[in-house]
Amino acid sequence: MKAAVWHGHKDVRIEKVPVPAPGPNQILIRVDYAGICGTDRHEYAGPNFIPTLTPHRLTGRTAPLIMGHEFSGRVEAVGSDVRGYEKGEAVTANGSLTCGVCEMCRNGRYNICRKLGFLGVGDDGCFAEYVTVDADKVFRIPKGVTQRQAAVAEPLACGIHAAHLVGDLNGKLVVVIGAGIIGIGAFYGAKLAGAKEVLVVGRNDHKREIIERIGGRYLNTTDRDLNRYVEEWSDGQLADVVYECAGTQETLDLCIPVCKPGGTIMVMGVFETPPRVDLNTLQEAERKILTSQAHINEIGEALACIEQGKIDAEELITKEIRLENLVEEGFEELLRNSGRHVKVLIHISE
Ligand SMILES: [Zn+2]
Ligand SMILES: [Zn+2]
């Protein structure tokens, strides 16, 4: 089969490799669409999490390995212990790799497993014609959802999971800093949980149209000062919840001043360098800081919301490419024009 294999920074090769065989508890899936995640772009350009010298803590793998963890596909074959799936069924999966025995795995919070890994980082991923996934991480795609739409469910599940952790969002004023797919996932998570209004904040106008079309309010911080805007928008009350979805010092610094006393800051961004946190401003008004990691079973919720028309997945797909062109039309395009894209999909099956 064809696969995008990571060998090193800026060294991703489209190669012919053997089709993997499913283990006893696994399903072999023929991939229809795969999504390029911010983490994949990091693996391409660096710094990377794909192990090169020290074997992965769960799987023992090191590079080279096949990239990718967001996808939709169809069941091709099932392992000897898997029941209930038939060849051809439309499925997607949670791409996390978990130990199954640590305290968090046993309590159902496998997204924070002690040995957590991801397909495409700790084991062979889905930028390939076939991928194997543990059967308990597979989700059926509802009839009313296309394979293209289903490939976007994974990043949206991150936003739904974060909203679950925030708790009561009903009637709340929410600010989301960062207008990429994680910010849009946070937007949907808050909206679906009943937020009164969600302001999404970016640094240019590329995303304004998309955010407004899906029912958000958009602010370009190069046009207007965020603090003053939020003061006015909230009648001086400030935001109940502020999401950090960009992972930079600059965006983290924007969060605290617009969060009301007693309010909540939810960090979803992944930081390249450890940021400073202004704990004094947090502490002086009992602002809370929460963090969110991936998701548990929220892909099912994301798929249901797409089916019910509560999430417009098509709106989020800004480009579709073929696997052969992954480097130039995918990674390099995202490095040149990251601000223009929400989700770039790779159409893999014929
Ligand atoms: Zn992802
Ligand atoms: Zn575990």
C-alpha cells in the first residue's frame, strides 16, 4: 500500500509498504479521508514527538513510521477476537494509544493515560491506504454523515471534551483565542453546551467569514484592542470563560485580562516553549485555569452533531489533496499559508 512515512524533519516520503495485519483486538480499516492536524505539521517541520532514539513509552516504536491520526474509512478486516463489525462499514476512530491498565485507563479517562501515545506519533498512523486500530476506539459513522465530514470529527471532539471539563456553559459569554480548527472546536463545544455568545479571536481576516457563517462573532486583534472590545461587548462584566487555542505566550497573555473575576481559562493550545503564567493576576480574583487533552468518547457526539446539522463540517474543509502531494500541497502549503486553512483533507481511497 501507499503510505506517508516520517523519516525526519522535512523528510516525509510517499512509499510502498506492506498492508498491516490487525491484532486479535484490532480492526483493519481502508482509509477514505485523513485530516492534517497541527501536530502533524509540527512533526513535519519540528519540533517532533515521533521518537527517533528512545523507543516510544507504550509501543516501543521509533521512526520511520506512518503519520496521521484523523481519518474516516471502511472496515476491511477484523482481528480474531473482534465481534460486531462487518466488512465495508463506515467507521472512524479515536487515534489515542493507551495502556489499558493504569488508574486513568481503568477509570475511563484514557485520554490522560500514563503512557498516552497517538497513531502517527507512537505507532503507524492513517496517512496510508490502510490503518489498524484497537476495536474499542472505533466509532461507526452515522448514515447521514459523509466520509469527508466524518474525517473532521476528531478535532471537533477535542472542543466538546474541553466543554465537558469547563462544566456549566449555559448562558455564558465565551472568548476563544485562536481561530484554527482547535479554536473552532472550542467554539462549537461551548455553543453546543449553551453558551450565550462566543467571540473567536484571530490576527487576520482569513477566518472572519467562516466564523460568522457558523454563528460566531469574530475579532481581528490587529484592528481592535481585545480588552476594550470585551469590556464593551460584555457591558463591563468580562468573559465567563476564555479558551487558549493557539499555544503561544502572546495568546496566553491575552486570556487572563479578559476573564472575569472567578472566571475560567481553559488551555487547549500546545506550547512549543514553556510559557510564563501570570499567577498573580489569576490569584487576585480567583480565576481558574484548566487544561484539556484530546478527548474520550466525544467523537460519537461530534458525529451526531454533524448528522443533526448542529455542526457544519463541510465549512471547515478548506482544501482537499491527494496523498502523493502531501508534502508540497499539504505541509508546505500549511507552512506558507496556515492562516488561510482550517482543515486540509487528504483523499486517500479512489
Ligand atoms: Zn488532530
Ligand atoms: Zn493507561
